[in-house]
Amino acid sequence: MAREGIQTWDQIHKQLNEATEYIHSQTDFKPTIGIILGTGLGSLVDGIEMAGTVDYDKIPHFPVSTVESHAGRLLFGYLKGKPVVCMQGRFHYYEGYSFQQIAFPVRVMKKLGMETMIVSNAAGGMNPNFRAGDIMVIKDHINFFPGNPLIGPNDDTWGDRFPDMYEVYNCGYVTLARDVALKQNLRLQEGVYVGLTGPCLETSAEYRMLRGFGADAVGMSTVPEVITAHHQHNKILGFSIITDMGLADNMHPCSLEDVIGTASATEPKLRDLIAGCVEGM
Ligand code: HPA
């Protein structure tokens, strides 16, 4: 028996089939790389040779983004000659979606052919060596969400009941990102991302605690999608744009405009970095 509100895999497969059938009726594109674009990063798709788009609100069972800075469509095309699908707009727990709803698009991308997932987000920096406008390659994460997309029945043909969390963020890809950043003369930070619900930013005491737990950056996304992708055996590369600093002993007010402004200003650098990494994959 599934707990109320948690779907069985029969239901999940049925919904995945209906969603992918609709997408296949719109495009026969076969992406191997899925890219999730975070807050203020929607125009990362410049540089993609477009092959088609499908709006989220047309796809059966797909959640619809409520955040204004997110476009809400799947974009198919070639990046450096590789077939990619981009999620322009993602789903956050703070919007009211369940973890299974957040997982759904990641599972759809797997059905479409995704082998590698690249994920980006806007995050608050807690490592004092960081500054706003830095890019951090994610080496590991801490799940501070009050749940997990894998809670509920498991389909052993889709993924393990108890996935081990060894090298969730592919080490080869971290090395690749380092090499590409060096070639592009880009200062690339590395670190641990902690994901929690939001929508409040953190208090000074919370920043101190999270830093003490070993996190370098904090945000409200990424962890549920990454757990979902890891469960289904995707290789993962993740980046955070450090949009503001959360230093417990040096707090400043931080507005959404600041976050989006810094994300947009840093976007061209992240776009080139992602393009370089895709080229090297
Ligand atoms: N916390 C703090 N600062 C941030 C966040 C967050 O979750 N996201 C972007 N900047």
C-alpha cells in the first residue's frame, strides 16, 4: 500500500508514458544530456541550436512553474553538437509541489534518453573565500529538505531501493569543469551545496549552523532532482551561481532583485562553462 499522496510505480509509469507520448508527438528529438536551468538562468540556452520546444502546460501530468523568472518549457537542440534537452524553469518545494512532482520532469528526461544531467542554481555563499558572482561546481550535497523523492514504493527495474550516495556528482565531470574553467580563465569555486525548503533566506544563526555542518553554499532546489537522477543512474554535473553571501557575522539585507541581478550578470560565464563541459563530455 502506498501512503496517501504517494504514487505507486504503476501510476508513475502510466503518467511517464502519457507525458513522453505527448512529447514524442511534438518532436522525435533524442537528447542524451538534460540541463536544468535555475533562477535567473533561463537565457543560458543562447548558444543552443534549437530543434524545438514543448511548453510544460501542454505535457500531461507535468507540473507548471509558478515562479515568474522561470519560462516553463522544455527546449530541445544541439549544444556543441550534442543533443540536449533544457528545462527552462524548474519546480521548487516552496511552491507547494511534492517531491514526487519535482521528480517527474527528471524521470521524463530519462525516458527521453537522458544519460547525463547538468543542474544549475542560484545559491547563497557561506564559504568566506567566495564572493557574489562566483560559480561553484558542486562536489557533494546535504539534503536538508523534510523528505526525499524516493520515499514510497520502489521499482527495482528503474533504480535501487537504497541507492548508495557514492560520487553522486561525477568526479570526472568535476575535473572536466576545473579544466574548462582554467582554459576560460574563470575563477571556479568547488564545494558542498545544502538544499532546504525556503522560501525564507537563512537567519544569521542558520548560516552559522549550515557552515558548521560543512556546506559552502545554500539554496532551495537541486537536491531532490539530483537524488532522482542518481536513482535512475544518470551521471551528474552541478553548478551554483553564488548570488549573495550569507556570512553569519557579516549579514546584509538581500533582495530577490539582488539574487536575480547577480545570476543574470554571471550567466554568460556559466553558459560558456557549461558549453565547454558539454563539448568535453
Ligand atoms: N539562501 C540564501 N541566499 C540565496 C539562496 C538561499 O537559499 N538562494 C540564492 N541566494
